[in-house]
Amino acid sequence: MRVARVDQDGGGGRQRRNRVVREAVRSGLVGSAHVVAGFVDADGIQESVRDLRRAFGDAPVLHTFAAKAASLVPVLRLLARSGMGCEVASPGELAQAVVAGFPPDRIVLDSPAKTRAELAHALALGVSVNADNFAELDRIGELLAAKMSTSVLGLRINPQVGAGAIDAMSTASLSSKFGVPLRDLGARQRILKAFAERPWLTRLHVHVGSQGCSLELIGEGVRAAFELAEEINTVAGRQQVTSLDIGGGLPVNFDDDEIRPTYADYVRQLRAAVPELLSGRYGLVTEFGRSLVAKNGFTAAVVEYTKDTGGRRIALTHAGAHIATRTVFMPEAWPLRIAVYDSDGRPKHAPECVQDVAGPCCFAGDLVARGRTLPELAPGDVVVLLDTGGYYFSTPWSYNSLARPAVHGFTTHGPEIRFATVRREQTLAEILAESGASQADALLFRNADSTAAHARLVQTGA
């Protein structure tokens, strides 16, 4: 959750978080009946949006939120009401964005594998579309020949400026699966030709990556797109490219409560890399996700058991790989801070010891923290995974058929903390329904064949 802004005046943000955790425990939102839950700071999200807008000033920018970072309709609606647009990358995310109330002309569809039906639907809605490759441009052209659209249409390029510290989060390496590779032999000429043949193609899209990518690397990618737009327009003899989608990807600091880098830092880097970018010559689109929500959310989970094995204390909790998937499988890249509370939701003051914090998933590597020095955990305590407002509880993994946790939003404006349910905890009935319970006999082919054979024998009198 967001704490840096108020921590500067004596730890007020941490105190605010402590109040929220205590009230959540007192209210039964997390405890013996609800062993894990996610919490979203509605006030913090809106302040993050204000920070973003202040950083870009009067530049002509459509700021969109990357829905994958928090694909929860109430969160998306809050962002829509805050003036954001929405970037989507699947039919499901597009449906969520529409239901959340984003106007179609403030929605941008990105995906490397859009189907013909998905494209036709987006074009019918008037949603902006960034094509990933030349074959997709051909497909869009065929659809437009049958029915025109008000959609703004662009082409994603891979500027091939290099990878950041986390390979899986880098989308501008030489062999990234995203976009048209700008530096491959003959690729630049093919791009120029593609624009020359398609007057309806008016946008360039670039996204270098997210976590682990430096501001300098991101700036290099944006500069490559800007220079390409200038070249396309020179060849066309007019301003065919009218807007640049410069993606998102501002890294998040997971080491402490401070927000760094800031959106102001990001804009300073853009001005240094591309001085004319914010001049108004091009409309801009951004696609920030994690940086808007990560520090505005946390996960709270109950400690069920503790034990000692091989000289190591292990706390078995209800927050594991089904929620913190990236942290469990890539702990060096996605470490999480952990705060410890007692069974009443108060910060725990106890002698510290080195402990592993494990989840409930049935495999040995299900650890959200390894060898971490924490106040000694005990059954009934509550562990809080900080900075998990993006990509954690909002998009859980259904390993072991573990229930999706409830998600609660909160505000501390006013005399008391107020909670609102964003998503209910998944029930056993819902788990059964999703696992095909209503088709339980679907694979009993042998029995069905035997019954049919028996029926034929009876009919023939054999």
C-alpha cells in the first residue's frame, strides 16, 4: 500500500497501514474464518493517478491503466472515474474495461495473438488497436475493407534497445516476441512501406519493458519510436503518424516504502532522451500498471502452524504461490517485504529469528520468504505481504484448487476506516463448478459403451 508520502512525517503511513490491518482483523475480514485476503487502498490509487498527471503537465496524453495489473472491475471503475483510460490484452480484459465504464475511445487493445473475431469486435466498438506484426496489419486491412471503423490503429515496434535486469519483463531484446523488430535486416523499410500502403495506420507503439528496466533504457526505446515516426511522416509528405503509444513500465521499488523512481523522474528522462516528445506534435498514450497499484495494496494471511526442520523455523501460512506466483518462482527478481502482526492485528513485538514463510501449496518451493529475520511467528499471527496491489491477489493461480481470496478496498478518509468488498472469496461450490462437476460422468465412455452393447444383445435375443 502507499506509505512513502506520509512516512516522511514520522511513519504516518505505516501507522495508517497498522490501523487498517487491525480493523480488518477486528471486522473478521481476515482471521480464522477468512485465512487470506487482499486489500486495496482506494485513496492511494487516486493519489497515484494525480501524481502521474502532474508529472506530464499540459502535454496531450491519454493515460491508460494496464488492466492485467489489477483486473478487478471495481478497481478499473475507480480508475475510469479518476480520468484514466484502459489498456487491455485479451477479450476478458476488454470486457472488464467496458463494464467498468471506460469509453471505447479511451481503451487500447494490445496483444501478440489477436484472433480475427477479437479484432472485428474491437473495430466495431471503436477501440484503439496496436497491431503486433505485419500479418495482423493484413488482417485488419481485410476487416476494414468489409466495414470501416473509428478505431485509432497503430503498429507495435520492438526497438531492440536491449533487456533489463529481469529477462522475462524485458520486451525490447533482440528476440522479444512482441512487435516488429526495428533493427532486423530490411525491417525498417518494410515498416515504411506498410505505412505508405495504409493511410489508416496513424500510430506507433513501443514498450521496452517493466520491472528491472532502467529509465534510460525506456527512454532509448521511446526515442527510437519518435525517430521512426518522423521518418514515416517525411516519406509520406504529411503527418500520417499523429500519436505515439509509449507504453508503461515504470519500475517499482520493493525494498522499502519510498516511491522511486517517480513519474516526475520518468518525465525528466523522457525530456532528456526526446526533447520534442512533449511539444504537442504527437498525441501520447501511456500504459502504466504496476506503478499505479503495487504500493496501494497488500495481502494479509493467517499463520496456521510453525515448525522447526533442519535447524530452520518454518511458518506455514495461507499466502503462497497461488497468490505470490512470481515471488515463489523467481524470488531473486520479485522479493516481497513482510510485516508481522499478532492475532489481534497489532504489530508483533517479539524476539526475531531467521524463518521461512511458506504457503499452502503442495510443493516444496512454495515459499514467499526464505531465511528472513522476522519477529518469531506463531499460529494465529497475521503476515502481511507488502506492495502486492498489482499482479498478486488480483490474478490468483488455481493450483491445488485453492480458493481465490476475497479482495477488500478501503478508505481512511473520514472518522473511521471503511471497507468495501471488491471480490468475494471463492466458494467450494464455485470451485466444483469450474472443475466440471456438472459434467462428472463425461469421461465414462467404457460404461456407456458397455450399456449400449448390453442393450443391443437384449434386442437381438443373444
